[in-house]
Amino acid sequence: MQCTPSRSLDVSPASSNPNETTPTGTGKLPAWLQWCLVGCLSVATTVPLEIAGFPAALLMGPMIAGIIVALSGGTIRLPRIFFFGVQVVLALMIATMISQDFLGTFAENWLLMLFVVVSVIGVSTLSGWMIARTGVLPGTTAIWGSSAGAASTMMIMAEAYGADARLVAFMQYLRVVFVATCATLVAHFGGHDGAAVPPHAWFEPVPMLPLIAMLGIGILAGLLGQKLRVPAGAFLVPFALAAVLNSSGTVEIALPQWLLVISFTLLGWNIGLGFTRAILLHARRALLPTVASIIVLISFSGLLAGLLILVLGIDPLTAYLATSPGGLDSIAIIAASSNVNVAFIMTLQTARLILVTILGPWLARFMADRA
């Protein structure tokens, strides 16, 4: 049964959280003290990863810290306005790495890319159908939770089509954690670490007027994307606009490192703080089937990455990140932190997001009816 969408902003696991009655553990602490705790834990988890040379350590450390605080009873959540800001900054960051051959990359390899995208969507939909067949989850919830698209977009669409947004949030963000962790390990042990930025370089000056102008343009483009209900519009619309301006030489985008560090940290918290006890209890029956489907999907994506390596001759990490089943923002950060072909990765990831958004509602109804 189709419902009218009730939200225009991106939904995070926090916003889909059931009401928690009696705080326990960390949840008994004042909110400011919980934020201090997650901040201290973020430092404790990020520094060792940075020293070890892991890509995207500034994302993974805060994500781990957020999970620890959430599972210990924490009640704090990242406000939506901050998540919106993170998406805009990440869009501008990735746009600085896109050259004029972005569309050319798709034009030259569109048939192979289309095959890869359709294959990932097909396997993820089949996984959702199999979970639905077990009776552990309702049909549409299982399908949307398994969909290989941007997690926030899938939750908006799932709620609009009558699925349980809490379970979809759990399934989507659990996959994000698995994919981000695997991609980080592959990048590190595969010798694809990017050049680490020393802390003293975080505060190197950048031209402020162009920065303020570009951030203003990005925010307006993000708001427009949300207003027009573009899938992941807060990310894709600023990204598309900034990529065109940057690759054409119209605008030279320069983002300060401190702003990127803050954005990576906030995104890690947004993911990690969604794994509350309430959601885990709500989704406990679906945990094992969900983990199994994630492992199958990641393994299948690895096979597709092998196909890209054989056919196109690209490096393994570029192929793996390009075929990884979400999330778009975390994959973008890992790609930006590694020596890879960012344009190829973003082309394939964006194509999959657009296609799964177009086909998602029809696939969810079709497979749910047969489950």
C-alpha cells in the first residue's frame, strides 16, 4: 500500500528510533556529558588508526566511538541540520577530484557499468526476497533494507511505501559499517593508503571569500535537491553543480582540512549513534539473516570488482570501491583518502543510486507480493 511521504529531510537511524522510556547506562548522563564521552572515545579510537595508516581513520574512529556509546545506552543523536551540512561538504570535497572525463568515463564503459549496477541491484533484491520468505521480516521492509542504495534515501522511500523505517535503518546502516570496514581494510593492507595529512596542516589558511561563496552555493543546491525530492539530493545536487564548475575551471574549490575533519567525524557519529539497544532489540530476529545477506552481497561485489579488473585493467581498490554496495558518503571518504580513480568510483556509485531509486518502488512491490 502506497503512502504519502511524511519527511523531506534525509532520515538517519536516530530519527527512526523508537521512543526510549527509561534511560539506562550512559543514557542516564546529561546530554553534554554523553557528547564529551563520545568525543573522548573518538580520539582514543581514531589516533591508533591514524598511526597505523588506515584510510578514512577520521570516519572509522568516530563511528566506532558512536557505536560504543549507543550500545551502552546513550541517547544523543546527531541533529539533521549537521547531517545535511556534512553531505554538502562531502559533495564539494569529491567535486574537487572530478575532472572533465567524468561523463566520458561513463560514456566509454556504459554497457559494463550498467551490467555491474543491475547485477548488484539484482543480488541485493534477491537477498531481501529470501529474508522475506523466511517470515523474519515483512516483505517490503526486507526488500528496502537490502536495497543497495544510499541508506538515508532508502529509509525515506521505505517509510513512504509503508515499510518499518526502524528495521530498514538497522539493515542499511549495518551494511554501511560492514562495507566501510572491509573497504578500509582492503585499502590499508592492499597498499593503497593516501598521503596522511599532519594535524598542523589542518589549519593552513585558504581563501575565505571563495570558500564562503562555494559553501553558500552548496547549501542552496542541497536545499534545492531536497525540495525537488532528488534521491540523496543534499549530496548529489551540490556534487553535480560543483563538479561542473570545478572541471570547467569556472571555480577553484579549496576546502580547509579542519572542515573535512569535522565532516568525517560527524558522519562517523551519525552512523555509529544509530545502533541503539532499542533498535537492536527490535531487529534481533533479523540480525543473522541480515549479516548473511550483507556478506553475500559484499562477496558478489568482490567478484564484480574482479571482472572490472580483468576487462578494464583498473586497480583492485578502485574496482572494489566502485562496486561496493553503499553507502555513497562513506565510500566517497575512503576513496578520497586513498590512491584510487575517484571519478570512476563516483560514476558507478551515482549510477547505481539513480537506478535503484527509479526501480526501487516497483521491485519492492513486485518481490514483496511474491514473498
